[in-house]
Amino acid sequence: MKQKFKKATGRVAYINARLLDPASDLDVAGGVLSDGESIADFGPHLVNADGLSDEVKVIDCKGACLAPGLIDMRVQLREPGEEHKGTLKSAGISATSGGITSMVCLPNTTPVTDDMSVVEFVARRARKLGLTKVYPYGAITQGLQGNEMAEMGMLAESGAVAFTDGIRALASPKVMRKALSYARNYNLLLVQHPEEPSLADGGHMNAGDLALRMGLTGIPSVAETIMVARDVRLAEDTNGRLHFAHISTAESIGIIRRAKERGVKISCDTAPPYFSLNELAVGDYRTFAKLSPPLRSEEDRQAIIEGLKDGTIDVIASDHAPEDEDSKRLPFAQAAFGGAGLETLLPITLELYHNKHLSLLQALKKITSEPADLLGLASGRLEKGAACDLVIFDPERGWKIDSDQLTSKSKNSPFDGRLTQGRCLRTVIDGRIVFEL
Amino acid sequence: MSTRDRELRFTHRHLLGIEGLYPFEITDILDRAEVYAAQNRKRAAVPALLEGRTVINLFFENSTRTSTSFERAAKRLGGDVITMNVQTSSIKKGETLIDTASTLNAMHPDVLVVRHGDSGAVKLLSQKMNCAVLNAGDGTHEHPTQALLDALTIRRRKGNITGLTVAICGDVLHSRVARSNIHLLSAMGARVRLVAPTTLLPSSMAVLGAEVFHDMREGLKDVDVVMMLRLQKERMEGTYLPSQREYFHFYGLDYDKLLSAKEDALIMHPGPMNRGVEIDSDVADDLERSAIQEQVEMGVAARMACLEVVTANFDAWRLENEQ
């Protein structure tokens, strides 16, 4: 495959913006000056084009927000292996239209990312596309089978940024303990999908009154909480670095909050559906709202918001899981889990700001500098000399999410029809404008 | 013999481990071994201190080099040696360790050399035997004669043990060689470093008095001696380590990693080696720096010294108790 784009050259000034840098709590009228692929300068003095030489191309942001490009730390790409559901290219287009400039993809492809060649394949393909930058997770266990450890040290050397068994929980406490310990050799972060498989097996939605009425087998919230509790102890015992993906229950938040107070090296994220929807969304057997973990109760949703407010939850990730029509237009029990989420990460996260749960900078932090710091990525903040990855967005612009209008190859959004506020206007990657509304 | 002389000797009836030995006891054995080493090299005659004595080699685990080394040592000193490999003998057929002890007692041995797969088994046997007992390796606990032969090799090459920095690298968790060496080297005033991935080296190993490293280059920085340990195949298939190639990449001893050690660092391995797993062939066969062959040679000398002292001590003990 040939490189599909030309590298950015010359200088571009993005002026007249509300300049936001969550990492340094910067929120001023200003602008950014790029030189080729990197940021040359930024600050309030760039609010207008005064003093810039004529060769600088000027882009007027017209008062819109200008922030570091978003980082999405949990995305399923279906390439290699299931290209009919999504490709690196379709995900790249979808992510750039959502303002995401870096994403981290799970290892559950075919073949599984438990081998250095897959890490290099994904990185090389994504680089040549020139869309959203892709960083791969490596597998914790060989073939994601949960038994023998994968070559985490060598995978990390070839570019895996962290390790996870993807949408599978690492169930064996013995293997988890060994893996946490082994990962410490190279200071690697492990990411767990916290769900006790024996309790989740055969379930399709949150266990509770609604599941009983609908006649569906439920997945109890304790499936999540016991694994969170177990892994907190294992992380404490091994002194390993552990991150919980898509936390969905109130009880998990409590356990994580107390563990953090004790100084255990853990972190966690949640996905937009878990603070913006509850189990009622699956009423009427809507398979697009069939997610893993399942949408929980209203009390859980409110606890997730509290967790985001007090910092117990560090990151918001889209948990993008493209599924084609054939996998979703099925009786509820037979339909696949998961929702497309790249394009809705920004507006749904901004709901936290509009609903006054978080400030604009606090909300952005969870999709920029927090995931960058956790994964050791250089992006996610404004820095002179760093790659010029930017998002320009209007936080107030209202729009209706329409699945059919999504650029994602698979259209399985749980937010179809939702009225929302905040839209990405332009996305810049390495100094190139890759999306314009 | 003056009181002082007696105090400076190794006076135990058995040699079950290095832990708890005083430096002078270790030095006593090493000094005697040094003499044997010189005589062995010259193929010179040695005093037949074990003439008319019976040494039983009882190996519950397969071993070639240790059992051969003990056999050679006992024969050099004129002793009668019976080597029993329990893997293939009738003792194994349901007999308890205590019953084995009674059986062997009936043969009136003077020294029993034992290797057993369970930690502490040699100690249990020693409590029931009417002879001296030498531990030739018990489980993942101790292998005292290996530590003594390693010390002898280091002393001959480096002149002294005190003040040296020694890195023990590899499967420390499952290694009796490592445990005995840690005790001996720290008793003799060397600084001991342990180097291995976290799964083979819990940080609590530091309680043994060694520094713990998980990065090979850091751990080898400026060391005088690099001791590699054998890695069992079954540990490399995902339970303790992801793979053989990942282990070699990060923890295998090659010239590149050896660069951080002192230029004249001594390379040791208790054998048998897994070439390309824990040690690169070039390094293992480096005539200048590798002491691996010499370790085997020193094994016989060290074991001769051990047989000499425990036989004498057992005689003294019997004399005292029979009076």
C-alpha cells in the first residue's frame, strides 16, 4: 500500500479561537501556529494574525474551541480479520470526523495481536493512511486464551502501548497475578475487562426487574464488582499497574475509590453510554443498546457521573465496537454486543459539561491528557515542537445523531436519534486538515 | 590441638546447608579443598582418609555430574562407594523416607550423600541416620557443595571473595544453587545481586540479604562475577515466562549485556547449560572469562574436603557418645 497523503509543509495559523489545553488548565482566547507537522507556537498572542508574515496561511476559527486532538484509548478495529465490519480506513475516517487524532486498538483481531508482526502491520497500515494515529494494545495471554503469557516485553519494544485480553476478562487469578508481576519488569500497564465470565455467561442485559419483565437472562453487576475487587487485591499484592476498562457499576466505583485512597496503582475508564444511558435504553429489545458490559440501572449511571466528577474515573473512552447489520438485526439474545462510538465520543462527553457535572477543561482532560499520560503518549496536550494534532469544535452546536449519517462502516450506535450539543468542525493531524465539517 | 584451632574448624557432623555457617567454617573447607585441587590437577596421590569407609550416594533425583563428582571424590580418598539411583531402584516402591533410613543404617555407612526433590527431606533423613549426611541438593532449598565449589572457583580466580560484587541471574525462585550461594557469598563479605524477571524473583527475596534487580544491564553493572542459573524448560511456556526467545532477549547472557559488567568479570554456570536460553554459546565458551569447566574440576576437590571433614567429625561424635 502506498502512502495516501502528502506531508504538511509550511506554516499555518489557527487564529481567533477559544484555546484550550486541559493538561495546563489553559482556557484563553488565542490560537496555534503550526510549522510543517508540528506545533511551532500557541497562546493568546495568536488570537489574531497580527505580526505573522504573509507566507503564513491563516485559518479563522471564528471563536470555536481549539484543543489538542482527542485520544480514544479503547477502540475495536476489525482489521485484520473482519474487514466487513470495519477497516483501519473506515475507523480512521470515523475517528477524524469525531475529532479523535489518536486511538488505541484492542488485540481481538484475526490474527490476534500477540505477535510482533501484527503490531507492526497495524502501525504501518495506519501510518500510510495518514488518518487518526493508531496505537495497538498487545495481548496479555497467547491467543487471548487466558492461560500462557504473550511476549509482552518484545511486543512493547515493537510498539504495543499497553496490554489487555480485549473484550475477554483475564479470568484466572493465578494468570492475572503472574501477568501483573511479569509486566512490572518493563513497567507495562495491563487493562482488564472486569467481568467474571461464569457470572456473565448466557446473559444479555443488566440483571434486574427490567430483565425479568423482558424475559431476558441478566448479567448481574456483581459480575463486574467481584473482579474489580479481586484485581485490586492482586495489583496491590504484585505492585503492578492495572487499568479497568468501561466501569459500569456503582459498587465498582466505590471499590476503586477506596483502593486509590490506599495508594494502589490502578486507574479506570468508562464509556459514554454508561453515564448517558441506563438499562431502559434496551427496552423494546433495541439491540443497538446491547453493550458489554450491559447498560446498568439509573443509580449506577449517577454513580458513574460522581466517579467522573471526583476523579475516581480517569478516562472516557468510546469503546467503539463496530458490528454489521447481520450481527445486530437479530432477536436480542442472538445479537452481538457493542456499539459504534468514535463519532459520538466528543458530544456525549460534552453533555457532562452542559449538565454542569464537569467544567469544559475537566471533561476534555478525560479524553486528551489523562489517557495520554496513562499510556505514555506524547500527544494530548499543547506543546511546542510536538505533533500538531488538533481538534476545532463548537461546544454549543446542536445536532441529532443519526445512525445512517455516521461515517463509520458499521452504524450500530446506541445514540441513534439523540439530540446532542457539541460538534467537531475540523480535525488536524500532523499539521494536515483531515476533516472539515 | 589448641582450643583456638578447634574453634576455627568446621565441626558439624552433617553438611545440610550453608545457612548459618560461620565464615571460618567455610574457609576451613575451602582451604582443604584448595590443597586437593592442586593435587588433583597434578594427578598426585592423596592421603587415603576414607580407606575402609563406606559412602552411599543416594539420589532420588536424576543427576549425572553431582553424583559422579561425589563418587570420584570418595574414591580419590580411598572410600568404598555405593551409588543408588532411586529412580530405578526398589527403594522407591512405596517405602517411606524413614524406612529407607533404617534400611541404609543396616549397611553401616560412614557417609550418606543425598539428593532429594523435596526441600527439607535431607534434614529429615539426617535425623534418622547413624552416619554423616551430606546434602547434594534438596528441592529448592540448598545445594551446599555447589556453593562451596563456586566459592573455591571464585577464590582461585579472584584471590578473594570479600569485597566482590556477584550477580546471580535467572530462575532464582526455583534454585537451591542460588540460595546456597547467597548465604555463602554474603557470609564471606561479597555483595550479592539477584537478577531475573519478577515472576522468577519476588522482591521479597531481598530478605536473604541480596539486592534485587529486574533489568539485566542494571544488575550486571560493574560486577566481578556473573553466575547464571539453569532455566527449566517447563517454566518458559507461558506460566512464568512468555517464551524462550523473550527470555533470551531480555535475560540471556550475551556479550552485549555483559558489557555493563567489569571487563574481567568471571562467568559461571552450575550446569547443565541451556545454550541460547540463559547463556549465549560464545560467552559460555569464552576461554578467558568463562570458569564453567573449572567449576566441574573444583567440584571434586570441594567434595573431597566435605567428605574429609564430616567423616572426621562423625568419628569424633561417635567417640564422645560411645564413652
